[in-house]
Amino acid sequence: MWKHGRFLLITLQLFAAAAGAFEISETEWQTMKKELDEFRKNKDAAAAMAGPSAVDKALGKYYGPDAPAKTREGKLRIGGLLQNWYYGFQTDHRALFDDPNMNNVSDTNDGSDKSSFRIRRMQLTFAIDIHENVSAVLQIDPAKENSSFPLVTDNQVNTGTVYKTINNVGPEYQSLVGSTKPGGFGSTKTISNMESGAGTVPRMMEFGYINYHGVIPHHDFTIGQLEEYTGEESIRENGQLDFVERSFVGLTDAHYLLGAYAHGTWWDERFQYWLNVQDGAGNFFGSAGDGANRSDTSNKKDFGYRLLLQPVSKDKTWGDLEIGGGTLFGVHGTSNNPSPLSNPENGLVAVRTNAFDHSAWLYYAPGDVVSGLWLRGEWKLLRDRMAPGSVVDLAGNGTYAKSIYTQEDGKPVSTSGFYTAMGYKLSESAFRESCPNWLKKFEFLGRYQEFQNVLIADPIDPTHTDVYSTRVVTGGVNYYIKGHNAKIQANYNWVFNPEVDTPNVSFHKVRNDSFVVNFQVAF
């Protein structure tokens, strides 16, 4: 310890001498050089005995893991998430609506069954505590601007929505006129995006909100753009997902909306509630575009609530139990015109609709001898109106010439779905002490899900929408290099698309199972 102090004294003396603060004799100079040489020879031993120096400790407060970046005002924290994927599909070359014999529909899906590397997420997050009662969060994800990648759990749809509708085709299909049957149906826009690398309207801004806290006990208030707080999986951090991709239920709400929230916590945060008001741009199905970073399409707003209860938390025997639910409801659109495409009201095709979004979930991770095991599930029910011209009309009953094979004046429709999942994490199991270090890094998991994500106009009554369910079974393994900050995930998806064979409607039995690997780093 004394050698550090002696070295510091010698250094100060040398600087002082150089500056002419005082003079030293030749004898003193030689003595200092000798002591400096001795210090250099023994610096490793001295460092081991003395531990970190005062300088190291001081620098450690400003730099290194978990250290805050300094700003002119407040305390800034910077985070990030990078997810790099590789995926591959069973190549069928025929998509769900392909039926050249009955309806003369050629649906190839060639743009969505190609194996590919992908940067799924590339998030940068900036959080700042500007005042003891005021903080703010900004988050961007440039990877959101692509639109040529399919949904890995069901490549019959793209990542813009979980629904297989005319949105997977785009406006090119809506230009068809007369009684001509649709050719190249289901692949026009997707192939165009894939071949040209086309993107979407910029949507890279995700979070952008200000939070007020510490004023009213047990409550905080947020205004800006953040997630839709109704379900559980949809608002879970992207880096904390159990599987490579969210379930259909989670994806329907995994978007960002402009609005304001009040949040209350009680019982050591084991009971929480959220009350919110926000824009209702678009619809709950996503067929009218993303609700983020855009003006509202109605003067009326959506209102919602979310409840969370943890009756058991971190109990050695009983483990963790969480139950919750939420609802978002409101009036979407402004027009009362029954023919929004052929006769729009002041240019608006958003028809007024009473809409809602219900969610309920449960999570349980027992303790004791079955610790490491977890089970979770979530259910969702949506009601809204699909965007005009977005639902397929295989019978060609459309009344608008440019959308004869799409539904123009569809009535509101309800869709629902659920998922159940379970996993076993060896690092939290009763065998964690006896497991080899390489083995305890593994987690084995599985998921089953159903969702009504295929919508077509009824062949008898084209204003009515028929809904069909897709089922997906997923098996997976996670390897945690350093928790969720560095991990590798591998999933295989067995996809069971709906099967219909009636005098008026026929679906092709698509073979589109998929394998996907996620390489993730978060900080």
C-alpha cells in the first residue's frame, strides 16, 4: 500500500521539479530513480496486495458495466438489443388460396418461402432521469423499416399483420378490373419487395414518452408513444422473449400507440393497474396500417385498463403466480358510408365501428423440487372492421370494379386465439448444483397456439367475413451465454393451416414448417 503512496509522491515531485516549483539535488534525484525502479519491479505484487487504486475506483464510477453516461443535465442510461436470425421454410410453391380449378386463383407465395438471414431487431434505447420526478425514454429500431421478410411462424402472412388477407398482396391486386380472375394472387407485392428491397413508411421510432413519478404515492403518469397495455406477451421486452418470435396473440398487440397512461402499484408491486387513453388510428387487426407515428383517424379516443395480480411471489415452496387481464375499446373511423371505396365520404374510407381488444393471461413457476419449470398462457378476443379492400373475396362478389375480388363493405368481425407454453430452465432447477456448467445454460420449451388469422368474404353474403384458424406447434431450446444479454435460441415450427373444401371455398394444404435461429446480444 505504501508503495502506491510513495510512487504518487515521487510523481508529484517530478512534475513540480519540471515546473520549477523547487530544486532537488543530484543525490535526491538518484534516490527517487532507484525507488521508481523498485516500484516497477514489484508493481504486480503491489497491485495484488493493495487492490484497485483510487484512480481505478474513481474511473469505475463513470465507465464500465452498468455505469451511467454523464450528460449536462440528469443521468443518462443507454441500452441496445441486436437480434440476428437465420430461418428456413419448407418450400411448397403453392399458398393457401391456390385453387386454379375452382376459382381460377393462382397463389404461389414464392416471395415468402425463401431461406434467409435477417436482422430482426436493432434497438437503441435512451433513458434519462432529468429530475427526481421526471424521466423520459426514447427508443428507435431501424430494422422495423423492412417489409420483405415473412412471419417465421406462418409464412402465409407478412410481419405487418398476423392476418392472411389481401394486405399480403397490396394495391397492385386492387387495380384488377372487370370479371378477370386474379392471377398471381397473394404474391405480387411480396415478390416486388423481395426483388427490389422495398421498405415501408418509416416506423423506426418506437418509444418516445415522458414519465412523472414520486408526486402522488403509489402512482406515476406517462404521456407519449409506448406499447398498447392490454396483454402480457405483447409488452414483454423483446430481449426477454421465451421463443424466437411472439405468438399470434402477442403479435396482434406488439405495436406502439400515442396516448397517456396512469399507473398504480400496491402490495410491494404485486398488484398493479393501468388506465389509459390513446389514439385509435387504423384498426385492431393492423389492416389499416400501423397506429404509431401518425395522426389519429377519428376525434374520438380509445380507452383501456389493465390489471395484474401476483398472489404468490418468489416463495421458496410455491414459486411465482401471476394473473392478469386488460381491455382497450373505442370508436374507430369517422365515415358512415356503406360503400367507402366506390363513394368515399370526404375522401375517408375508415367506416365508424365500435371496437374492442380483450386479453387475459396466467403465468406460474413452481418452487421446491420442480423449480425451473414454468407454464404460461394467454387468450385474446378482438372486434373491429377490416380496412375496405383488405379481405379476400374468392367468389368475386365485390361491387367496386377495382376491388371485385376484395370485400368493400364488410361488417365488423371478431377473431380470437390463445397460446399455452411451458419450459424447463436448468440453471433455476433443483439440479442446478449438480449440473455441469455447460449443461445448466440450457432451457427446453414448447408452445401450442391457435388463432383465427385467415379471413375471407363469405361467398353467399360478401358483407359477412368468414374466419378460419391456424395452429402452430413450436419446439425450442435456449442457450444462455450470459442470461438474456447473450443467448442463442433455436425453434422449429410445425404449421397447420386451415383446411376447407366446400362447393364455394377451397384451401390448399400448405407445407410451410419452419426452422429459425436467433443470435442475441443486449446491453
